[in-house]
Amino acid sequence: MARRGKGFRKAAIRLGIVVVSATLLVTFSWLSFSRAERMREEKRRSEAFDNLTANVIERIAELSVLEYRYTDVMELNRGFFIGGASSSLVRFSGSVKAGIADVSAVKASYDPATGTVSVSVPPCEILSNEVDIGSVRIWDLKRNLFVPISTEFKIQEVSAFRDKVASELEATGFLADANARAEEIVGSLFGGFGNSVKLTRVSE
């Protein structure tokens, strides 16, 4: 009986060693696999980040983020002591676009340790301010041969109004809205790469 008991204990010890060894082997294998998988995932993330920066951000010449469209009717008058005044109505539409003029100025970096993407975004500016030539309509209400309203004069007045629209937009926060929109768009591009995206606006 004593020999049987001793043999049983030895078998139990051997079985315990096998179980512990197998458990350690499985645990080590799982940890190694998890570490390798994390490394592969980090490599894929870094490659995707670099690809976005090189092939998307740096290849965009400019990024328009906000547009203001308008339609207006102007009355043009020129007076003369002989024959009275000349007057015309000019109707036209135009648009003002704001955004980042040089998207290559957007700089981004990724910190794997903290999972944070840091992005610096340049300030927005007026990218275009144009009148749609196809929308221009002119009605001559009254003509005085001594003071005609020439095509050149009409173009000058429309151009002056176009510039006035852009100035008024800037004064009322159009570029501030564009800055906020640009940060939102650029931030969303990098949003999938880290736990957080830290945006910094480059000083004007």
C-alpha cells in the first residue's frame, strides 16, 4: 500500500508539472502572439498614417472649406447738366471661398506611446472672390449721350462691390468660421489613428 501511495504521489507530481508547463507554454505563446499582433497593427497604422500624409495632405494644392454665395442688383447713375442722368441696373451673382491656401503647411505627427496625433493647421484665407460672368444681366433705364455708362464703368463698379463683400465677410468672422471648419476637416482625417487628436493653429 505504501508503494502504491508513493507511486501515486509521483504520478500526481509529474502530472502537475506537465499541467503547469503546458499552462506556461500556452500563456507565453499567447503573450508572444498578442505582442506580435500589436506590432503588426502598429506597423499598419504607421504606414497608413504616412500614406495619408504623403499621398493626400501633401498632394492637395489648396483646401476650400467655406463658401459664401450672393446675388445683388446695383443701380448705376451718372449725371450731367445737359440731358440729365444715365442710369442702369446690373444684376449678378458671385461667391467667396475661404480655406487653406497651401495644404502642405499642415504638419502631423503620431506618438504611439500616448496614442496622440498632433496636427498643426495654418490659418485660412480668402482663396477666391469671383463674379459669375454668366449671371450678369444689365438693364439700361435711361441714356444720356453726354455721360454714357460704359461697359468698363459697369465692370469697375461690380468689381468694387465684389471686393466690398469680401471685406465685410472678413470683418464679420468669415475667416474665423473657416478656421474652425478647416480644423474639423483636418482633424477628422487623422481621427482614426490615435486615441486623441491635438490641433494647433499656426500663428498668422
